[in-house]
Amino acid sequence: MITRTAKCSCGQLRVICEGEPVRVSVCHCSECQKRTGSAFGAQARWPRERVRIDGPSTEYVRIADSGNTVFLHFCPACGSTVWYQLETQPDIVAVTLGAFADPKFPPPRFSVYEGCMHAWVAIPGDVEHHH
């Protein structure tokens, strides 16, 4: 079984994921743009039982555009957001794609909040588009 490790910038916070993700997606909502400092957020999700989290994290809780609560976990030393959970999916862990630093990571299959997508962004491939 494949194992992937995501790490913060300083390496103190790590998330080890077993098997393939159950979902890989990009989100264009304004909160993901602010969280990442980029035009969108990209993440992969795994069932909680296939994830091991090593190292301390600080939690930031916010309300998503959907109205649901999001529990974001970032490294207290370097500030990198590495993983989060959604109130509506407590058995799922979402891990930020950039934390894997793997250019061969599986591509996204979902693109959400495209109503907030920057005009210059193009999502290639066979992706479900949600406005």
C-alpha cells in the first residue's frame, strides 16, 4: 500500500496518509484564497483511520462559505496549514496538496466555488465543475 507524507515548511508537523485519497479537489472560495495566499486551495482527503498526525499543531476554527465549521491545523513554528477537518465530515482528514511537495500527486477530480475563480485559472482534465 502506498504511503504519502505531508509536512509543514519546517518539518515539525507531519501527516502520514495510507493508500490513495478518496477525493482530490481544488477550491476557489475567497477563504481558501486567503488561507493559502494563492488563487485557490488544493487538498486531498482520506478516511481518518488511514491518517497519522505527528507533531504539534495550532487550530484555527472558521465558518466556511457554506456555513459549516472548518477546523484548520497549522504548524505553530512556521505557520504552514497542513491539514483540516470539516464539521460535516468528522471521519475525513483533508491534507493540503502543497504539503506533499510531490509533482506526481494525483490530479484533482473536483473544482468547487468556481464563481470565485480567477479569470486566468484553467482547470485541465476530466474534472467535475461546481459553481
